[in-house]
Amino acid sequence: MPRGETQSVGNVFKPEHFWCIRVLAFDVYGTLVDVHGIEKTAEPFLHGRSSAFIARWREKTVDYAFRRGLMQHYVDFGECGRPALDFVDTEMRTRLASEQKKALLESQQQLPAFPDRDSGLSAIA
């Protein structure tokens, strides 16, 4: 294969095609860790609304991070979670207690890895 070209088979790039790449970067959320893993923490106090709540919270967290980046007021992605959580709590009228919010924020920092994380990373190493 000529230098500078890549080839894919069935939308899968093979490691031997990346001979010139020294760094490979990707988004950890939804790639290595399951962002829906937090639902186990949320369900006891969101009573069947945890999926919708978590999806909206994730959306607002990404939105806040993106906007802060555009405004050149970058903060760590995790720090965008708190105001996003407060927004969604108000928007969905869930009235979460401070202890419940704390549990959600802590769970967000300890999301479970996808089962194929290790084998996937080994395959591209």
C-alpha cells in the first residue's frame, strides 16, 4: 500500500495499516466505559425515569463542555457534570436531594468498563 493511504475492510481498520501513527486518541465515554452504567445508582430514586434522566444529563454535560471550549473557558469534563445535573433536575422536576446528586456525581466518575475494553485495546496496541 502506498505511503499515506489507509485501507479498510468492512469498516474495520487493521493495525498494520497504521504504521505511521504514533498516537491514537479517542473519546473514553461510550468507547471504553459504559455511560449507562450509572443507571443502577439512579434508578432507586428516579423510579423508571433513570434512562431519560441519564441521557439528558449526558447531553447537557457534553453541551456545557462544548460551549465552554468555544468560549475558551475550558474546565475538566467532569466539572461540567454538576451544573448539567442541576439543570436536568430542574428541567425534569425530579427534586433530587443533595445526597442523591452526590451519589450520581460519584458514579459518573466510576463508570463501568465495557466487557471488551481490554481485548479491544490489546488488538490496537
